[in-house]
Amino acid sequence: MKSILIASTLALSLLSVNAFAHDEPEHSAAADGHAAALGKPGLASKVSKTMTIDMNDTMRFTPATISVKRGETVKFIVKNSGKLKHEMVLGSINELKEHAALMAKFPEMEHSDPNQVSVEPGKTGELIWQFGKAGTFDFACLEPGHFEAGMRGNIIVK
């Protein structure tokens, strides 16, 4: 019971962290070591772009690379055309790796955060996000084994 409580606390702390850019110098994370925030949950009334993302059981997103403008509020219509549950989670590659490892240890863990949407097979979900900084950011499916199978993509904010 104690290990479940510790894992739940760790999961909550990981999920409550804002999504950040890569730590690589060629991205928007500046050489001074300060990571640029990916953005924040968007308001439906401020949506300026709508994009459809397909998730499937080949463990791929279509499209896997997305381009948006800095400051833009995007509504992602996220379709699950597979027979397995999938999700789209925005974050830095390091956060996504850590969370994927946690999901592998606790596959029944449920979470609902503004930077992610979980979609049952054959269903559609939506995620609204405002992109605050220029750079290259990440998204992935963190269902156990999906991230490791390559179910991830990039968002290029210009």
C-alpha cells in the first residue's frame, strides 16, 4: 500500500509540472540552462487553429510532426482508430520518458491533466493548448509499451 501511495504522489508531482522544451541547445531552451515553457491550457473561445491527429495500433501518430505559431491556441481533435487505448501527452522528452516508466510500473494508473487526452478505441477526444514559446517540443502516448514502441511526435513552434 505504501508503494502505491509513493507512486501516486510521484505521478501527481510529475504530472503537475509544466511541459518544457528540450534541453538541447539548438532548441528554444537557451544556453543559459533555462527551459522555455511549452505553453498552457487553451481556452475554446481563443482557438485559432484546429488539427486532427490520428492514433493507431501501429504505435504511430499521424501526423507525427506538427507546426504551429507562437501564441497560437490549437484545438487537437485526437482520434483513436485502433483497438487499444491511446493517449496524447504534451511535454519534454525527459518528462515523457519518466512518465512512461511510471506507467509501465503502474499500468492501471489513471490521470487527467490539461496537457493530455486519453482516448478509448474508436473514440475521439480533444485537447486545447496555447503555445507560448518558439522551439521544438514533444508529445507521446504513455500507455505501457507505446512510448517505447515509438509512439511519439514533435511540435515545432515558430
